[in-house]
Amino acid sequence: MSSKDIILYIKTKQTTFLSGGFLQGEVWLRIPRNIECRDINLTFLGKEACSWKENSPSKSQSSPSESHNGSSIIIQKEFNLYTWPNQARKGEYIYPFSIHLPEDLPGTFILENDSCSGSVIYTLEATLSTVPPHSVTLPVNIVQVNRHQVDPLSSSALMKISGFCWFSRGAIFLKATANRTSYICNGLIYLTLELDTSRCKISVSNYEITLYRTIILKSDNGKTRVFKESLHSFQAKVPIKHSLLEDEESEVEIPLDSLQSAIGEMWTTKGKFVNCAYSITVRACMESGFCGKYSSDPEIELWVDVNPQTSEIVAPEHSNWNPTRMRTVVISKEYSRL
């Protein structure tokens, strides 16, 4: 019997799962007739890798570039879904499974360009122990959950302002608060901005807000490469204050859905060789006539997570199926990542 006669596929409830949560799904199998096969197994595999090239410090143009690489297996676990006594029997079967994911799994990430690459990738593979083995692979996304940060993120600072000859011009209080700690890559980031200039006779005309992404690649030999790029920058007006006791508060939005091409699959992750983080800087732009020579504009920074969106899996349809549903295999988190 040709392996083409066997129908084998993996169906998960969604495309994205949370570290520390459960990865649930089913393996569907159709065997037209009895075959020599004892086991059907499921493997959960996570890998991370990075590589880049740097020009040699030698001034000679003929000097080759230096390559840096880092890679590791994050997790690799194989579980038995079912064992037949003698041979696999003709029929249609569903093998449900539930894998309790370790809490410290780094999030999915993929970067690929001409100068460097980095990835954190997870897959499920179902395998029949035929000769040769018959298998199917399904990629899944993992979101790295920060369970130590549950409250909305905020950043604030009280900054002293100096004029010419370092004369004090008072102080400005600036605060930014995000409505969440983590965002889906097609969502909206809401920021609440607070400004208090009551202790300083200086006008602030607007805010300059910038979303940055910082990627850090680390090699096996200890070398590091850092990329920091601005993904989105805009200005927002500071609202007019109607009394001296009133703080200047405003709300702004950062639309991540319009940045999906720039975000790509470079989602928040913190691995051994690959790190990716997103930050927002808020700068209060003082009017130039007041700024003076020695004071820069007040600026604060806060960090947010940007993660892949979740969608349902559409499994292939097969007519005349009447599958036998086998017992659910539950894999507890007592197993550990490598």
C-alpha cells in the first residue's frame, strides 16, 4: 500500500498558544486496510537559531567577512498516542492530545534578510512507525507570557529644566500609561499621557511618540548584534489647560494593524540567542524659545509586548468518515524544556 493511501493530519484548536497554557488538538488518521505499523507518535519541537556576517576588521578588501551563529533545541519531546498489539487496523481514528506548555518558552519569531537571520520556531509532528515512516508536520505559534506584569504599564519622570548659565527653570512631570501589557499584532495600543508644568513656566506644544523595535542576536562565541529601528512616529497636540491646578491629560492611539508589514513575524521573544522587544518613547516638545541651551526635551520610555494573532484552523474535509475517537493523551508540564 502506498503512503498516499494513508490520510494523516494534525488539527489544533487555534494557531497560537500561550506559554504555561495548554496546546490542544487532534491527530486524524485514515488507514484503507491493515498495515504493518505498531505506533503513532507525536513530537513537539522548538528550535531557535541566528546567524549574521560582519566585515573583517582588516582594511584589506580581500579579507573575508566573519560569520557568527547561534542555535539550540528549546524543547523536544515525543509522546506515544497509541500502540497497536500487532498491526494497525483498517479504520478511521481521532487521537486527541493536550500538552501543558512550560512557562519559560520564548515566543515565536522569524527574521530573514540578506545580512542576518533569526528564528524561534515550534512544530508538531505526527508519525506512523511504518517502513519508511509516514509523518506530517504542523507549525504552531507560542506567545511568551509575562506573568510577573499584570497591571498596565506606565513610565513617569520629574525632570528639572535649566536655562542659560544653568539657571533653574523649574521642573516638568511627564507620565505615559498603556492600557495593557501585551498586544496582538493587528490591535491598537492606547496611551494616556499626563503632563504637569505647574512647577515650570515653560510651554509644551506637543508630544512626539515613537514605537521602536529592538532585536538582539547572540552567537555561540559570545558576539552580539543589536538592531533598533523606528516603526512608527507621530506628533500629538498637548490639550489646553483651563486652570493652574489641572493636569494636561490626553489619549493617543498606535494602530498596529497598519504596521503589520513592518512587524512581520518578528514578535516579542526572549530566548537564549534571539531577543525581540518593543518600546514606546514619549517626548514632550518644549517651545524653542524657552528650552535654553542646557535642557533637552523631557522623554520617557515604556515597554510593551507585540504577539501573533490567533485564528482557528480549518481542517480538510473528508467525505464518508466515521472515525473512532480514542482516549485523550494528556502531557503534563512535569516534563521540562532542554
